[in-house]
Amino acid sequence: MKKAWQILEPDIHSVEKLCRILKCHPAIARILVNRKIFSSEDASNFFNTSLRHLGPPFAIKDMDAAVERIITGIMDKEKILIFGDYDVDGITATTILLDFLRSVGAHVSYYIPHRTNEGYGLQKNHISDHALPNGINLIITVDCGSDSHEAVEAARKAGIDVIITDHHIISDRIPPAVAVVNPKRCDCPSGFHDLAGVGVALYLLICLRKKLRGINFWQDRPETNLKSYCDLVALGTLADMVPLTHENRILARTGLDIMGRTHRPGLKALMKICNTNKHAVDTDDIVFGLAPRLNSAGRMDHASTSLELLTARDVKTAEKIANSLNHMNQNRRRIENEILIQVQNHLKKNPHLLRKSTLVLAQEGWHLGVLGIVASRIAKKYFRPVVLITTADGIGRGSARSIPGVNLYKGLSACANDIENFGGHSMAAGLKIKGQNIEKFEINFENTVSRMTKPDDFIRKIFIDCMLDFEDISDKLIDELESLKPFGMGNNEPLFMARNINVVSSKKVGNHHRRMVLNQGKGRPEKTFNSIHFNVDPDTPLKENFDQIAFRLRWNRWNGRKTAQLVIEETC
């Protein structure tokens, strides 16, 4: 796979100005300008995140209507159903809404569909088979519902009101719900289009609490502390890979700050299993530790297990569920690796497939719950859009993943005639297709992506924030880097580059990782640093030196001590 190293070149005058104002390391000033932070005001807004800086939640279209209808449901003791999604974003959104409505005495229950048996979103059969038999008066969706036209219409005809809260792409055709609270609506003036589903749910609760305050609801009961929900909001936001800018940065940073002292037995139990340092919880702890285990329930069994963990009231129950999720995650990884090996073997036998712009592969019996992860790994390895489909009884269900610059949603939209249905966004999607149409879809999808792209789109670009010689690395710089957290989409962890690197020593860690001690040659002071390189090809011999490396710079915390560590991303 071709790679292009590209050193970002911010305006030098802006860098020097910011460096003087902030009295920071020049590398920090370069990083901030790379992220479009030019003034002291911009920097202040970036560093001084507070819930007070959140934009006005009532600015979201239909928020007033949603709040008024929910208050009616609370006061009239109607049966309210929260309908959530089975990923971490949907689970956390369901949890905070369920907790709040229970705290105000609402008659509330929840429903999360089975990923494999039911698929994504609110459907007509959920109305006929669950809502009606259980006497539900009001359905509130979280992290789904924007395309559930038939289900909402069926509910309306049955006398059941629906409020949709969601953040997925929505067409101009709005479902006939009481309210559709989705910042991505083209007629929504809020500007909160990057919120995760759990962020939209929190904004709903902020507005709901305020309206209840206006009718003196809290005069004889304690007012719910919504900041205490931010641990779950951060969890869902970071797990859903939404841009960590503006509101999302505020919510994520606030939530990470309180996560280490969370009062939730379930979150504590899960953090213990993941060996999370409660004094320094960061994005990686969620993305690589907590989120995969919470997602494993929906992938391998039923997502309600994860919700039961987050709502657990006692330590013993929480530890039991956390252990169960850990076992599910281990099983998920085993099945994922089996499918990955099958795909790679197929590509070795059919190398012509890698001359195409896309990869569309189908196989009977693949586990639907893990296809998205495998597709993501294949897309990253071969750097092209990937669609993996599992078939059964003439029907295929699949997951698709893309690469930066190739809009997957637009690509699938152009092939809509070949697909039964699909949903998602520019980087990830799910679809349902008749088995007889897979070959036709493969051809049309390839042609569509080829028309949408140019050759450079398939060259992976490594964006370097700045050159950083080893002699310029200091404890102060690493501390300043930590102040830029949390990292994620829209605020990527800074990537540095250094040249003429010598390998002083190295050793394998597990089968795919390598620890090294590095220094920088050619007359520079011999300042050495510990480093870790993850996911190294075990068959590739280790070089004694590198012309250049791309690396992250972090504190490695262990047993109460911290030492500087380079996390190697690329070498050549």
C-alpha cells in the first residue's frame, strides 16, 4: 500500500504569535494552528472547557414539542418506551434517559433490538409485537429512528405517539412523529450536527429538567444532577467516533474527568477488568477497552446485557456482568480473527481483487455481529472501501467501511436499486441485499466509487504535525501535550516526525508488538527514549536504524511512576 508522508505547514506568523501569547513549546503552537486555533480567544475556548460553554439545547428543531409531550406523559402516568440502538452510543443514551425518567417517577421501560435477528432501528413489527401488547402510549427513540417512516406511521395509526432523537443522516422526508430531534435535519438551526446520539439525549434531558423547573416540579424532590451523566455521555461520544470539537469536546472532557470517580458499580467493574487507570482515563481506555466489551454484548448476544451493567446497583451483580462481557469480547475477537484470516486467504488466492477500488466479499455463515470490525481492519490494511456480506436463505446482510475522502453513504445511495435497504454515514454503513443482487451490486459499487475518486485518494496520507528532534523532547512538552486531550476525530493526537533513528535495543512483546530503545544519530546528543510499536508484521526483520519515524509522544504510567514513551506509528 502506497503512503505519502506530509508535514503540515501552518502559517509561521500565527505560530510565533500563539507561542508568545501562551508561552508554550513551539511544537504546541504549531499543533494548535494546525487545528485552526489562531488567537488567544480560540485557545481559551479550547483549553477552558466547561458545561457552561455548551450551546443552547432548545435551539435544536422540535425540542420544545418533544419536551412538552414527555412532560404530559410523566404527569399522566402514561407508559413510555425508550427504544435504543445496540451500540455503545445507543446503550448509554438509553441508560441516561431511562435513569432520568425513573427518577421523576415516569412509568418507563426500554427496548433494544437484537442486532442479528431484528436489525437496526424502529420497525413496524416493534409496534405490533411489543408496543401495542404492552399498552405503550409514547415511544422515544435514541440514536435511531430518522428513517423509520413505516414504523412511525404504524404507531400513529395505533394511537401511539413517537418522539425521535437521533444524530444519523436524515433525508428531507421527515417521519410523521410528534417531534424529530435530530441536529442533522436540514431545517435545524442549532449547529450541533456533530453530536452523538447520547449527546442529543443529554440535550433533551437538559431541556426537560428546565421545563420541569418552570412548573415547580422540583420543589418537593431533589433536582437531578445532569453532570453526573457525563461519564456515560463521554463513553458513548468517544465510542461513536464523532468529531471531538465544540460541544463534543466539552462533554468528552467533562465525562473523562469524572469517570475515575464514577458512582456506577457497573462502570467501576468494567474499568477494573480493563485495568483502566482511574486517575488518568483517556480516549484509548474507552476505544480499546471499555467500548469493545460493551459492544460485544450486541455483537455476540443481546445489548441489554450492557445496559444491565450500566444500571447495576450493587458491586456483586456488576462484577458478574462485567466478567460475562469480557468473555463475550474474547469470543468476539476469536471469531473476528477467523473471518479476517478467511478474507486474507481469499485475497492471496485472488490477487486481482486488489487491483480494484473496492472490495465486496460475501460468504455464507459469517457472523454478522463482527463483520463491521473485520471490514474496518481490511479497509485500513488495503486502504479502500470494503463491504463484507454474510448470506443465509437468499438474503445478505453486511457491514461497510470506508477511507477518508470516499463518502460511503453517497456510494451506497448511488447503488440503492441493488440494495433492499441501508443506513449509516460517510465512513460506516450497514445494508441488506438479496443474494441474487450481490454480484450486480459489486460491479455497480466499484464503478460508482471509481467515478467518485481519483488515484491519489487511495494513497494513505500520514499527516505530520511537526518535525521533533529527540533533543527537543522534554517533560514540559509532554505535560503540555496532555492539556490538548481528549484526542479523537477532529482533534487527533499529535503526530511527530524524526529522522536518522538508531535502534539501541529491542524485544518482542506478544506476537505482534515490539519494544525498542531509540536514539537519534548524526552528532546529536545521545538522548534515548523507550518506544513501543504495535501491530508489527512478525515476519518483517527489524532494522538497526530508520531513515525516519512518525510517532506519538506520551507519558507511560506504571506503578505510580511516569516515563516518556514514543508510540511508533510509521517507519521507513
